[in-house]
Amino acid sequence: MRGRVRLLTATAAAALLIGCVSGPAASRPDHGGKAGERVLVFSKTAGFRHDSIPAGVQAVRELGAENGITVDATEDAGAFTAKNLSRYDAVVWLSTTGDVLDATQQRAFERYVRGGGAYVGVHAAADTEYDWPFYGGLAGAYFQSHPAIQRAEVHVEDHAHPATAHLGSGAWERTDEWYNYRSNPRDRARVLATLDESSYSGGTMSGDHPIAWCQEYEGGRSFYTGGGHTKESYAEPAFRRHLLGGIRWAVGAARADCRPEKGYTPVFDGTAASLEGWKQAGPGSFALKEDDGTLSTVGGMGMLWYDRRELGSYSLKLDWRMTGDDNSGIFVGFPPSDDPWSAVDKDYEIQIDATDVPEKTTGSVYGFRSADLKKRDKALNPPGEWNTYEIRVEGERLRVHLNGVKINDFTNTDPARSLRQGHIGIQNHGDSDEVSFRDIRLKELSPAPAPAPSSPKPGTAGGR
């Protein structure tokens, strides 16, 4: 929220956006100052050999060439040395099977990951190294069984991750060999997509069947997708974008919140029905696009606010995207009102704006506290890409996570304002601002204790 009269300030927008794209990942190994990202595709097999491996290697090479990522490929486990691995931002385990590394090579890969390296597992990477606990945790789950190749429906749970952001709100229907896994990775990883077991035959995971996920793991990063058995997979545009998004996140070229997520209730899920719990204040409004589940700003100043109940102690998550130097925000803790300025005057806004001053730019508590700008810049995806906020309110304390990174920690001390009870809302700043939102979800937390009353000072009246 800028002031009622929008002030245009000369800022280095281009410099900020370049920093967002090319800044180093929070935990990336030192590659001796090399330019651009580099990945190693490893496809050694000691068990079943997929005939799709050459197509997979070629697809990764093509995706790399199109996106400025250097790609090397090998089936030689001798590549797993500390010196050689240090050259790479990620290692893609492409349908590996069985025991493919010896103990020395395993230790080198463990050190690589713990030093900030990344793993991308594709399909049979889950059918690999069953006796290496570090690898099992890194992959997220081991293969158990599979039915015949058939068509199935994939449902996206995370529309902000670059591996799934391109997929719409409906089912992603595709043909592949669908793995069942020995365990469910949901408690350890962020599930990006699941299989609808009612859409095909042979699923054995009791209706909760993750098929793609990501996680931060012992200092490094891990992305896994169960797709990629068939040669045809690597010619599918949607699957290629899925694979590219996982690689981009792994190498640090795109950011996402890969913390496990459980216990959230959708309050806007991309459907018109879910907007029945919301009210529009002000002349500006939001347009719903149900095919990709987004709300986008339209017209002048306004706010869409959730009127079902006031909230006290909670975690609010939502995904947002700017098109350029745009302005919007998320309001918390305000009383019900048809005036969009009521929230501005009576509570707090978590800002979305690429180029304003520190206390009024993305991640700030608008006008009160700047985000940690170094952390913010490393966590922020540039305009055109999706970002995820977690806004956590407990008592008078407000914390902001951007793509899984804590960038702000603010405590209200203003007696005229309070975070302990109020509504939430998303802002339409004005005609010239274009911001989209999707997947707004809430998890209520245990109420924070109220501050204890102050003890009277010696010599003052303490009541009867």
C-alpha cells in the first residue's frame, strides 16, 4: 500500500530484478566462480534398465541448452569424487537402479549434499541404493511396486513451485508407469502433486499417493518426480516443464517453499464456490480465472477480505505473482468494514512491491518494519514467477516467510492496533497494478498467552 496519492520514485528496478534472478542460492557449493548453473546427469543401473534413459538424457540436455544450464552426463560412478562434484549445482539421478555407488563414492556424495549441493531424482531413482539410509532420506521414499503402464490423473497440491506452477487447477492427465512407495514422504517433504488412485488401477497408498515432492535435506536440496518411465514422457511439453522446474529449483535458479505442509484448510481454492466466504470493499475488484485457479486485480483501489470469522492465532499461506513493478499486499488483524482504507488505518499490511523504499517494499510490514533485505532478495522470485508467503500471527507477534525463508519478525506495540483478533484480506492497489493470487489457506494455532499485567511499582496504589 503506497499513500493515497501514488508517488513515483526513481529506483533501480532492473538491478533488483537481476539480483533476484542471478543471486546465489542460500546454500550453494563454491564452484570457483563459474558462470551459470551446471548439472550432472547420472544414469548408471545395477538392476532393471529403462529404455527411456537416452531420451531422458537428451531431454535434460535440450532443457539445459534452452535455459542456460550446462549439462554433463555419465554412467561412471567414478565421477562421484569431492573435486568433481564441486563443479555441479545439482546431480540428476535419471532412472538409476540398484546399488550404483561404493562406500567411498557414497561419502563423497553425502559431503556434496551437506555442503549445499542438490539432488534431482527421476522415476527409478527411488529404486536405488536401498541399503544407504542417507540416500533413502534424500530421495524421500523407496519404490515398492507398480501396476501396468496406464493413464491416470495427477492433482497438483503446490501451484507455486516451478515444477508445477504451469499446471492448471484441474487434473493433469498423462500416461506413465505409476510407482507405489514403501512410505509416504508427506511428513518430511513438501508434496507437490499426488495421484488420484480412483483414476487408475493398482494404487496401494490408501488414497494419499504423492508422486512429486521437494525438501531441504541436511544442508542441500532434493526434488523427486515419479514420472519418466516412458520414452514418450520426455516429449511431453508439460512433463518437460515439470522436470525443468524441478531442476531450476534444485540449482537455485528459482525459489520455493519446500517445508512440509500439513493441517491447512483452503479458504480460496481457485473456484467460484470458495469465494462465497469473501467480501469486496472499494471500487477495485478481482477477476477469477478458474482454469488456473487465480484471482487477478481489476480496476481501482479495493480489498477482498475473508468475512467468515475473525482470526487470532494462525498461519496464513498464499501464492502471489507480479507482472512488473506492481503494488499489492496482504492485510491482517483488521475489523470488518466496507471501506478498503479501514485496514490501512487500523492494522498491518505485508507488502508486495518490487521497488519501493525498504519499509514499504516486498516483505515489509508496510510503514513499520523492513524485511531483512539480503534474505528477501535471495528468496524472492522475479516478476512473472510465483512466490509463496507464510504470514504467522501469534499474539502481537507477526512473522513473514517468503518461499520458506523467514524475512521479517515484527511485534506490535501500538496500543491503537492489535493482531490478536481480526480479518485477513488481499489488496487491489489500483488500475496500473497487476497482481495475481491463488491457493489461500489457513491453519489455526494455539492461542498465544496474553501479556501479564504490570506489577505496581513500590509506593503506588495497587487497588483494593
